[in-house]
Amino acid sequence: MTQRRGFLAALGSLPILGLNMGWAQAATSGTPPMMGMMNMGVAASVKLAAVDALAAGAALSDLVKLANTSSQPGLFRAALTAAPVNVPLLAGAPTQFWAYNGSLPGPLIEVMEGDTVEILFENRLPQATTVHWHGLPVPPDQDGNPHDAVEPGGKRLYRFTLPPGSAGTYWYHPHPHLTTPEQVYRGLAGAFIVRAMADPLQDIPERLLVISDLKLGQDGRIAPNDANDEMNGREGQFALVNAQRQPLLQFDRGGRERWRIWNASSARYLRLTLPGTALTLVGTDGGLLERPVTGLTEVLLGPAERAEVIVDASGNKGRGELVATPYNRGKMGMVPAEQALSLMSVDFGKVAGGSLKPLPAILRRIDDLGRPMSKKRVVFSENMSMTGGKHSMQFLVNGQSFDMKRIDLVSKINQVELWEIVNESDMDHPFHIHGTQFQVIEREVDGKVAPASYRAWHDTVNLKSGETVRLKMVQHFKGIRMFHCHILEHEGAGMMGQLQVV
């Protein structure tokens, strides 16, 4: 075993940038990485398409909605199919993606808290897959975890009821054993909104922004992962908003919008800025905050995180740019320096002047979960070695690589727990747990503890290298829950564990 970074300068690599969500090829690519020990030999070089090869500047598209076929109040019933789809991107052969209902991103599912959801899913892919309802409070047997794969040609009915208080900004994506990274970067992901019965911000015009990226070869095919992708997490040269490159958003005439933003990337961190514009954070993964957080100049979203942001632009004129500014997450190997990336143009030219009505001081009540009855500790780490002249790398949880047959932790149903998540690795890792939302209590770095600056519901939280995050959570269903790093290549290479709720 060597020092973690010592050998990495010797790894050749391709310049890389973004990631997933838009589309996919019908043929599977290669062999999934081995669980636990990942071979870091450099993949065959693939020439990537130029960063301006995709058209830019079209009007921002709205998300396609999944139609509700039920006429019964409180019941949302629909069908969802995962299948290959061809899209003409570059001259010559079309690019083949995998998509839900032929839509990129997948169709928006929009329901009310309290609704019962019935989704008949059909798998027309050449691989087994699942549909994971990321962040939603659903029973384990409906959560699309790796134990419940739908084989090619198979069907599965997902059915769950969303309780009062579950309003928030969620999403859905595959979660099969070993092949999740490939299925997501080939295009399988979609937005899921649970709306509140009483929403204090319902009168503000709303935008839905699903941010992802695409790694595309010159031949129009989705490029396979290279060694840097497997080590750092896949990023592609195209950053997309609603599956479009640098679209144009015409801002509302009233001068204020509510943006729901999804980071649907496998590994890209989004340090979002909109220069010259006031930003107010009003919601996280699990819905609205207690109080708005005003005066922000940036919002950071790790992979899988979501946010609701109020954009006030009554003083803006002309055009602005939504930019992902550089964020150092500790990438390893021979990687290019981070660069600012323009995601979307915003036209403020039709915004009317004048003052805006103040936002509500209180958005909703979020009670502290109370005194924990037990404690859990989860440690993320990585190990590197050179065996037989080959570089290898492990991504671990509590010193172990994921094993489908092993239960790592046990919790009691409806019991408040304090979880201590520790990042002992050299790069950032976003922690995600299935089936519940949690409250971040505090963060610790170098012995210095800082309480959370606001109370909110999350299902994903980022940890910097050397950082400890403490959070409270409750699991309300018996069964097996997954917890893992949401850099999908790390999850697929072993950075995942299983919680048994009894």
C-alpha cells in the first residue's frame, strides 16, 4: 500500500468535465468495476467531441410531465419505461441513450403530499435495472434498491403513499448492483416534485432546472469511463440544463422567480453563481426551510443535492449567466485545472422595475427531532496499492467494501439516532441514505465544531476531506436501506453499506 497520492501523477488521463443524465447507448460497455479493488489501468483513449460541437442558445425547454391516467382524487397512476432512444446530436450517426419514456431528462412526476403513487415500470434495456425514488419516504420494498432488480423484458409495479409534510424536490434514477453509474450516464434520471397543500411561495413563478452533463466522443457515441472517471467520478465536456447546452431563459417580467435546481450529475459539483443578482435559499432536498437564507452570492450543490432558490432581479437589465464556478473537491491524478463553466444565459430585458414584496419571514415549522436514543458512525476512506505492476484503488465504508449479503448497521424503527459521518479520504464525498430525510446538526474540521447555520431536511450532504458531519434521523419502515457516497463511480466501486431497520 502506498501513500494515497504518491503514484497518481503517473496515471495518464483524458481531460474530463461533467456527466450524466441525458441519453444512452443500447449496447452495454465493458465490465463493471470490481467491488472493493478497482483496477486503475488507463482505458483506451477516446477522442472527445469539441466543447462547442453541440448547439447552444435555444430557449430553455420545460420538462415533459408524466401523465396521470387516474381520475380518482389522491391517486397518481402512470406508466414508465426504460429503453434505448436515438437522438441526432452530431452529423452522421445519431447518439443512442437510455431514457425513461423517450424523454431526456425523464418525465417530471408531480404529485401532492398525501397522494398514493402507482407507477407501472417496464424494463426494455439489455441490463437489469430498478427505479430508486431518491429521498422519498417510501417502504424499502418499493424503493428500487439493488435487491429488487427488474430483469430485461420485465415489469414491476411501484406503489407508495406520500405522507403529509413530505413536500419537496426529489428525483428518480436506477440503482442496480454494479451498473448504476453506466445507466445514469446513459441518460436514466428524472425529476419528482411533491407539492404542499399550503405553500407560502406558490404565487412566485417557478422554473425547473435539471443540471447534468454528457461525455460524448467525436463519433457521436457516449464515451466509456476512463481511469480518471473511475477514480474521481465521471464528468463530461458538456454541461446541460434540461438536456440542453447553454439554453436561454427569459426571466419573468415581475422580476422574481423560484428556481428548483437538481444536481443530476454523477460527480460534478455545482458552485452556482448568477452575478449581479440576489439569491435567497428557501428550500433543500426535503422542502422549504424554516426561514429564508438571504444575501447569497452562490449556492453549492454536491452530486444528487437539490435546492429551491428565489432569484430577485428587479434591478437587472440585459443578460446574465448562470455559472458553475471552480470548486476544489480534491481530484486525484493528472486532471486539468477547474474552470468556470457557463450553464445558462438569462435574459432580464423584459423585467419591470420597482420594489418586490418581502418574502415570508417564516416558511414552515421544522421541529428538532429530539434526543437521540442511539448513535451510528460511518467512515468514508480510500486505499491505493500497486500489485503486479498495476495501480488499484478501494473505496470503503467503515473499512469494508460493499457486500450485498452483509448487513453493516442495525437501527430500530421510529427511533431518533445521531449519525456521525467521517470523511477520512483525500476528496469530497456526498453521503446519501435511502428512505428518510435528516437534519444536519454540526460540522467539525480540525477539532473546530460549527453548528448548522439553519434547520432543514436533507437526504444528501457533502463532506470535505477530513470533515465530520453529525446529523439526526429516524427510519419509519422496517427493512434494508442503502447508504453510500453519491459519486456514482465510488458507490459502484464499493463505497456503500446496508442498514437493517428492525
